[in-house]
Amino acid sequence: MMGTIGRELKVFSGTAHPAFARRVCSELGIELSRAKHFRFSDGEIGLSIEESVRGADVFVVQPTCNPVNENLVELLIMIDALKRASAYRINVVIPYFGYARQDRKTKPRDPISAKLMANLLTEAGATRVISADLHAGQIQGFFDIPVDNLTGIPLLASYFKEILAECVECGSLTVVAPDVGGVVRARKFAGTLKADLAIVDKRRSHEVANLCEVMDVIGDIRGKTAILVDDIIDTAGTICNAAALLRERGAVKIYACSTHGVLSGPALDRLEHSDIDEVVLTDTIPLPESKKSAKIVQLSIAPLFAEAILRVHSDRSVSSLFD
């Protein structure tokens, strides 16, 4: 595919999520470019780019999900190979950006790992990053190259608008932030659905000795259908505790949604035995068979990434996607 600058568009995939890269290519109407991934006998990552990329506008699709370090090093090696092969631009598509939660010092001598990852990608030769729902907006400023931070909110909201049309119509829908840090995201989500907003507030009790966490709900959810909204569901502790509280306070049905389904450790078991009726995720992270559940619905965000890639390739606005 040729853009306005007359350069060929090529999409390569790492081994983290090739199915996602193929979906993106299907949306773009092009073939996935050829690269061979292998291992040397000592475990080192090997790579061979099997077609010319000279002068091409290249996009490398690789979420840095589990195993995070393996996928990150593979991505760095791919960037280096493409740079040495004279690609015109190397646009790195990272649907899920690992290390994003290590974005500040919470105590003395902590690393700021998200900044280090930004430095590594830039030094390797990346010229742009396209990601989705970065855990903290300031991560964009960690890079000295352009960053397009897409959002899964319209995709997730449109799903609920369809399956909960009656609740939207009669005003019995409440969007809930599982903690104070997620209020901005939940407010945008509620605005899209024209729903009420509630917040789960967690704090330490001064009335009880030692460490005691008290949870409360700011907002009316009795008799309502509630949607818990977060950017990442990792071990699912926060979201499941919030759902239990919502049920206790009278919510009749509880949904949870997130752009990134990390689902590590006890997450699946917690979700299965929680008060959540359905969990909706996007496919920024692959969902292996071992993590599939009747409670989990996965929507593809690949069309959004494909449109963003097309706009970057043709030097058009990406932010206008969300106007």
C-alpha cells in the first residue's frame, strides 16, 4: 500500500500477538510482511527480515505483555534490524505497554521503569509509538518521539450501548470507577453512555487498630446496573472487591470492562467466583485457552489500530479519530 508520500506500508509482527497483527493487516487489506523468529541454542533471540524494507514506512506490532522482558527484547531486536535495513520510518505499535505502572517513584531509590523503556525504544531506532490506554498519560512525555495514545473507551461503550440499550434508555445505568485514580476514565465512559457516575472510595480507618481498609461507594447504585471501568485488570483483586461492595449496596447487575486483560495469578479464579456477571476486554493482550471463561467477552480493537496506522502512514490526524 502506498501513502501520500509514495512510500510502501509494511506491517511486521513479533511473536507476542501475531493474531492481532493479522487482524490489523486484514483491516488494511495487506499481507503481513515476512520475518523469521528463532532461538539460538543458548536461548538468545534470533531474527531474519525476509523481504526488503528499504525506504518503506514500517509498523512493528508487539505488545510487551507476559513474558514482558522476552517480548521487549524481541521488539528492540526487530527495531534494530529494520533500522539497519534502511527502513524510512519504524513505527512501533505496542497495544499493551508493559512497565507502564512503574511511572513514578513511590519510595526512595525506586526506578522509573516506564521512562527506561521509552529510552530503550527510542535509542533502538523507533520513530513513533502507537499504544492504547497508557496507564498514565504522562508516559507520552517520557518519549522524545511522537506517541499516539489510542483509547478503547468508544469500543467498550458501544458494546454496552447495544447490550444494555434498555438501561441506557431508562437511566438505570451507572458507570463505576473502582478507585479514585480511575475517575477521569470512568467519567468519559459515563459521558459516552449518558449514564450516572459512582466511585468506590478506599481509605484507612482511624477507628480500628493496625491497618484496616474501609470501602464505600460515592453515588447511588441501588437498583441500578453497574459497569466497573478500568484500564487494566491484572490480578482482579480491586475489581472483584469493588463488585462485592456494589452487590452489597444493591446493584442488580454488575459488569466489568477493561482495555487490557493481563489476568495474572489468581485473576481467572477470582473473576469466576466474583459478583461480576460479565467481563469485557479488548484483544490488546492475547487470551490463551487456559484463561478463557464463559464470563469473559473479548472485543477486537484491531480496526482502531488499523485506522490509526493508515492515518500515520498518510500523514493525517490521529486525534481526530476521537473527536
